[in-house]
Amino acid sequence: MQGLSSIGSQLIDLCSALLLLTCFAIVAQRRLSACVDLFALQSAVLFVTAALVAYLTKSHHIYIAAGLTGVIKVIVIPRVLKKVIDHLNVKRELVMHVNVPTGLLICGGLVMLAFFIAQPIIPLGPLLTRDSLAIALAIVLIGLFTMIARQQAVSQLVGFLVLENGLFLGATAATYGMPLVVELGVFFDVLIATLIAGIYTNRLQDAFNSVDTDQLTILKE
Amino acid sequence: MLLTIALIAAQTTVLLAVSPFLVGLIRKVKARLQLRRGASLIQPYADLIKLFRKQPVISTTTSWIFTATPYIVFASILTAGLLVPTFISQTPMNFAGNIIVLVYLLALGTFFLMLAGLDAGSAFGGMGSSREAIVASLTEPAMILAIFAIALTNGSTNVSTIVHKTALMEDIVTDPSPHLMALAALFIVALAETGRVPVDNPATHLELTMIHEAMVLEYSGRYLALLEWAAGLKLAVFLSLIANVFAPWGIATTITPAAIGIGLLAYVVKTAALAAFIGVIECMFAKLRLFRVTDLLGVAFILALLGLLFFYTLRS
């Protein structure tokens, strides 16, 4: 039994590391549709992680959360985003405030920051794994960074979704899932936020003929 | 003593025999995914035999570097291959050098290939050498850091010791994160170093894209055969390294006929699986623009660095 749970926690660690890997791929990726595909891949890994946690802790409500991740984040949201992208004229290279190598270095720094912040917290609670909490924090920070570093609305949305994935990983790995009602609320929120941001992006495209959010700063009354 | 020599000979034979097969397999997988039938798996062997029979043509403007390079490249990569465990975890040559020697033996071959590209004085050769220099200078730090991350988790820089310990699961730090980061970094480095698709396209002679092909453009006959074979060997060395360091399943840890048989089979299956995966990647991705290659190798560098730092943060 001890052996099984230690293999299980190693598998969760492995999945968390895979999640971090997909984060870096998203930061380095310049093409919008590929970013969305990578987000779908990340969500699929998150689905596996959540299912593993559910199996190891035998808490059934996490299965429901994992299933919702599978349906909403792997299938529905990427489809919505793909539809939005189809409507836009920016399919090729993304515009960023920092170039890719600098962005990667900053993300590396953020990961280290997350590890040092999480280091004193980890021994305090009975955690399944040692590093998934730190990785969850790192994913949240990278998601935030993506939102800041990219100029276009859709890629900022991808950053938001990555951030949310990090929060979900943190919630499942550290506290074995939030109450189901909260979980459902969060999923509903994310779905609606994506839909609204999608519509909003289309409106931006119609109004400015571009989805560069920097242009919003020149709006005056 | 006799056994050691026999094992060295066996490993050399395996490496030489497997490398054209891996090249052929990648081409075959690519062809099948593009709904072509593709050349047969023994085609690279036939190509090598044909090239060895042809008379080489050497430009009169070249120096001794041009004729010496194929032998230097071939010998350095083959020596590097003898340091990497293939079917047996304790390679007979493991006293000769560790993983850092391996990296710089490969770099020696690259260096002479760049010189040879410049030597003939053709525009393409110089262009290829210049590009190879960019790629090589970016892959080296990533590769060294990835290798250090692995070496730290195993407490040794000797590839044989690393593989042997991992295969027997003895006193290693079992944290998957540093390993996964190092694996991803090393895989990107392998793609770049062996001239595979996101960095270089081995199937084209289009002047805008070629790197490795541009450097060997002036070669013909047995020199070209040696260089092609060396390129295949380099692929085999990288795939053996990745397969045996990260997944040493089935590798022979003792010298018994049964263990060696299983080890050989496992080796061929693992490297073939990796080669097929590279074939799939070549179909899925387009070649990157030359100045975007830095992004890809930047990812490799950051991942390797994180792997290294994870080791320390997880240890403390």
C-alpha cells in the first residue's frame, strides 16, 4: 500500500512537471492556434492529474471535477477559442511586449520564485506530493506573466486559462479539491468568462480591425 | 581482457549496423504518414554501399582538411558512441571518459565539419558552416546543463554508472521533475544536433534552409558515405543516450548470453520507437525560420536550467 501511494505521488509529480512543461511551450509559442492546442493538451494532463488525485485519496467529488475539466477545458473552451480565431485576421505571429528568450528567462525566474515561496509551506501540511503545490504556484505566475506580456486579446485569454489551470492544480493537489459547489461555480465562471471574452474580442476586431488591447488605452470619453 | 575487446567490437558493430536502420525508419515513417510508400528500410545501407564504390571528386582548391574531415568526424562520433551504453549498461570503454568527454567528442566532429564546409570555398558551404556555428553554440549550454541535471541526480558523470544505477534503481534521487525537464531539453538538443526538422531539414537541398547538407555539399564517393554514416551514427548516439538514461528498461546489467540477448532486443525496440517518434514530429511541424531556432533552443536551455535548479530546491 505504501509502495502504491509513493508511485502515485511520483506520478502526480510527473504530471505536474508535464503541466509546467506545457506552460513553457505556450510561452514560447508564437502561433495563436498552436497556443490553443497546447492549452487543450495542458488541460488533458490536468484531467489525468485530477483523476489520479481522486483515485489516491478516494474522494469521489474530485472525479466530477476531473470530468468537468475533461469536457469544458479540453473540448469546449478550445473550440470556442478556435471559432474566435477563425473570425480574426491574426493567425500568424503574435505580438509580444518582450521577446521569447527574455520571456522564457523571466518564466524560469518565476518558477524559482514559486519554489522558494512554497518551500516553507510544504512541510506544514500532509500533502500527497512535495512539489505540485510549488508547480501550481509557478503555473499561476506564468499565466499572469502571459497575460501581461502578450498584446492580443485571445492570447491574454489563454494566459488567464493557464492561470486558472494552475489554481485548479493547487486546489486539488494541496487540499484534495474544493467543495463541489465551489468547483462547479468556478467551472461555470471560466466557461462564461471565455464566452464573454470571445464575444468581446470579436467586437474589438470589428471596432478597431485589430485585437491589440494596447489600442484600448487611447480611448477617451 | 578478451571479453572486453569482444564487447567493444560488439558495441561498434551494433552502432554501425543500427544507425542506417534508424535513418531509414524515420524516412519510412515520414513517407507512410504522407501516404507514400517510401523507400525500403534497407535503402540507407544500399546507398552507403553505392557511395563507397563511387570514385570521389575533390576540388583542387581544397586543403588536407577537406579529405581528413570525414575520417575525423566518423571516428569522433564512433568513439562518442562507445561511451554511451547501448545494449549493456557497463560499456567496456567507460574508463575512457565521462559524459563531458562525450559532449566534446561530438563537438570536435562538428568543428571539423564546419572547417570542411569553409574549405572548399563555395558559398553554400560557408553559409552552412555559419548556421551550424549558431546552432552548435546554442545547443552546447543546453546539453551540458541537461546532462549535469542527470549527473547530479545520480551522483556521477559517467554515463555507464548513471545507466547502471538507474537500471538497478539503486541509491538514486527519485524525483521525476528534474528528469523530465532534462529529458525535454535533451530531446530538443538531439533534434537540433542531428539536423532534424524544426531546426534543419535533412530531405532538402534548398539553399534557404539547409544546414548540414550545405556543409557536405562538396563531398562525393566514400567521403560522402562516411559523412552520411557519421550523421546516422550521431542520431544513434543521441537516441541511445536518451533511451538508456531515461528508460533503461531491459538493458543487460550482467554479462550473460540471455541478458545480452534481451538487452539487444530492448535496445533496438527503444531506439526504433524514438526514431519513429522523430518521424512523426517531422510530419507534424514545419521547419522553423533560422532566427526562430533561438527560441526553440532557448526553451531547451531554460528547461535544462530548471531541471538543475529543481534538483537543489527539492533536495533542501
